[in-house]
Amino acid sequence: MWAYLVAVWQCRNFWLSLVVNDLQLRYRRSVLGVGWSLLHPLAWTLVMGAVFHEIFKQPIRELLPYLLCGLVCWTYLTSAFLQGCQSYIQAENYIRQHPLPLAVYPLRTVLGAMIHFLIAVVLVIVLTAALRGVGRPPEVFSLLLGICIFFLFGWAVTILAGFVNIAFRDTQHIMEVVFQILFYLTPIIYHREYITSRYVGWVLDHNPLAPFVDLIREPLVEGRAPSLACLGAAVAITLVTGLAAAISLGYQQRRVVFYL
Amino acid sequence: MASIELDRAGLTFRVRQQHQLTFKEYLLKGMFRQARNPLFEVRALQDVSLRIGDGERVGVLGSNGSGKSTLLRLLAGVYHPTSGRSTVEGKVSSLFELALGFEMEASGWKNIRFRGYLQGESREGIRRKASEIAEFSGLGDFLKIPARYYSAGMMVRLAFSTATAIEPEILLVDEVLGAGDLAFQQKAKQRLSEMMEQARILVVVSHDLKVLPQLCERGLWLDKGRVRADGPIADVIAAYVDQVGQPAAVAA
């Protein structure tokens, strides 16, 4: 395991240069560059915010940072799952040419998503400060810890999604549908407390993605550490997916090339 | 010190008759799947035993589908033998299918970096060698445009320049040099022979029976995944031509 991570680190020049290239492709040739890519979550937040403000009479200052942060976290999680599906197929060229540790290719995918996420986090901080003043600064330690967990979980997920997609080529298609549904079953555009139905509540409490959203949102927007239950759940889920990713890497390292 | 040793190595592919499996198909046709989309086995290599030592230049020949490319991928470590053993020592650099390892949206300069890093070159090493690689490729200003716009010959120029500049101990070349123009082929031959002066291994697959003797002194004839002949290149080519029964192939 350790030797494997060292091998991944040794070819860092390769995957780092690819990540940089991906980002340049993503942000280039638009007047607003990075800002352009933040327009989507921002527009979503404003629309949702306006609607919720009208219907539920929620104060806009509380609502907007909460919505934006939730959307930003959700975008990261979905891109780990969905783009992760393509991580090996996209890298077929390299896999057929050179025997690098396979985890390198999902790492390229997840780092791209992570950098995009971090840029969006800055936007959340700015928006929160603008609306609520600087009275409630982000809880830095919990936030950094949360981002580390986010990264590890995302990496494990991209590794697994890539493998599943090799076995079943329509995985991404199915996941898009699932995530459409999950979006409403995760407390992103509403607070968990608003849901009073027992059944929906049960689903929300057992949604494996919900702790990850809270993990970032609590320190970032509310300025407090996430609850121990939330942190524990996120760490446990990350460990389980990480373990599954490590096992499948060990099993698939020599086989994937035959199934591409 | 570079060396290649295969001990009764075999490689069996398991492929599906039809396209790749989808989850939908898995659910809908679960019961009939085996009948409609069976797995079957392709024995790409069987019982290949081989020793290649320092300074040897080996030309691999054989008909299409005889396992030549599979052998090179096995040596590169991309495939692992499903039976037997393969031991390859030394820094390997490979030139396989043309588009392999090109990032199509990135410029030629960037692709020099990606290919260099892929083959284990350091950041400092690339910085030192990039201009030399660019010069050898002779691509000039084309290096500034995305690889998507390159012709096959231009890709070969760039790939070959990078693969040989990183000073590999083992160079594997699969049938791609033919895409370069005459001037570049001359340059490439020149460089290969320079490399060989430093006691390194070259394994090249080609159907060009005129070029092979210029590049190699040892020949390896693969037939249906087995080694049919292994020896001095002239003898192996003669045996191959004799068996195929087309002397015209030599004249061409």
C-alpha cells in the first residue's frame, strides 16, 4: 500500500502536468476565465434563493450562503462520481503504452474537480462575509480537515466508478439519473430540520453523501465544527470506499488493460 | 544493464464477441447473455521463451495477428503474461500505435513534456532536452499547435524524438517508423545506431523486410503466437519469405 503511494508520487510530474493542462483547457478562452465556471452555481443559488425567499419567507442572508455552499459541495461529489466513470477510458492511450500505477488516472480527474471546488470555496467565503459580515468566520481547522476527507473520498470514488464503468459501459448514464434523484434526497437546498415525514427523514439520515455536505458547510458557512456524528460518518464512509478502492486496484492493476 | 528474459510466457485474451457489456443488457438479457455475447479466448502468445541481452537488436516479423504487437506490450509491462514468466530489466521506452500517449488538445511542446514524464523523465531533464527533441523532430512552428492537427508522420516524428531522447535502455518500436518521410527515416536509423553503440536493446516490429536487416542483426519470427524461428536476421527473413511463398515481398 505504502509502496503503491510512493509509486504514484514518483510519477507526479506526469499527472500534475496533465492536471494543469486540463485546467488550462477548462478555463481558457473565455473573457471571465475562472469566473465563468462559477457562474453556474451562482446563478442556481440566486434563482433558488429568490424562490425560497418568496415561498418560505427565509431571510436571504442565511439562505444564500447555505445554498451556494451546498451546491458547490454537490458539484464536487457528482463530478467525482460521473467524471470518475471516464477516468480509465479517457486514459486508455496511456494505459496501453506504459505501466503506471492505475490510481494515477483517477487522481488526475479528482484533482481537477478539487481545484475547481477550492476556487468555489473562496467564492462561498466571500459571499458569506458579504451577506453576514465577518462576525462568523469559517472554522479553519475543521474546514481543512473536511477538505482532506473530501479529497480522499473523491479519489476513492473516482477509482471505483472507473472500474465499474469498465465492466458496465452505461454506468455514467445510470448514475446521472441516480444523482438527479439524490440531489433532492440530500439536504442541499433545504435544511434537514424542515423534513418532518418519517420515511423521507429516514432516507435523509441514511444518505451516505449527506455527511460530506455538512462536513464542509458547517465550518465554512456556520463557522462551527461539524458534529462528531457527521465527522465520524464521513470518516467511516471514506475508509470503507478507500479500502474498496485499494482492494480493487490490487485486483485490477494487471487486468484493466484487457477490458478497455 | 538491460536484459529481457521470457520463460515459457503465454498470454490469453478473453474478449466478447459483441460490443462491451452494459448494465441494461446485463439486466434485460441476463439469461441469454452467454449465448448471445459469449466470451471467447484468444491465445495471443504461447510458450514464448526468449533471452535478449545488452546491445542486441531484434527484428520481429510474422503475419498479421501473429502476436508481434502483443509481444512488445508484454515487454513494455503493459500486459502481464497469463502463464509463464517475463523479466525485463532496464528503463523501457516504447513507440506503439500512433496516437498513443498524445494529448490531442495540447500543443506539441506540451506533448513532449507529457510523453517525457510518462516515460519517467524528470522535470529538469525535460527542460534540458526539450529543445533538442524539438529540433530532431523538425516540426518547428507546428509544435505550437494542438496535436489534433498533426499528420501521422508528424506524430511519429515527435514520438520518436521524445522516446529516443530520454535515453532508454530498452526501446520497443511497433511498425510506426514507416509513417515518417524518407528524410526522417534516415535520421531515425542514424539515431538508432548511435543508441546501440551504448549497449542497449532494440526490439522492432516491421513488415518492411528491406529495413529490418538494416536495423537489426537478430530476427524473431512469430507464427500464431509461437516462436517459429529465432536467429540471424537474414536467415529468419529467408525462412519467412520461403514459407509465405512470396519472393516479391523482398523485391518490393
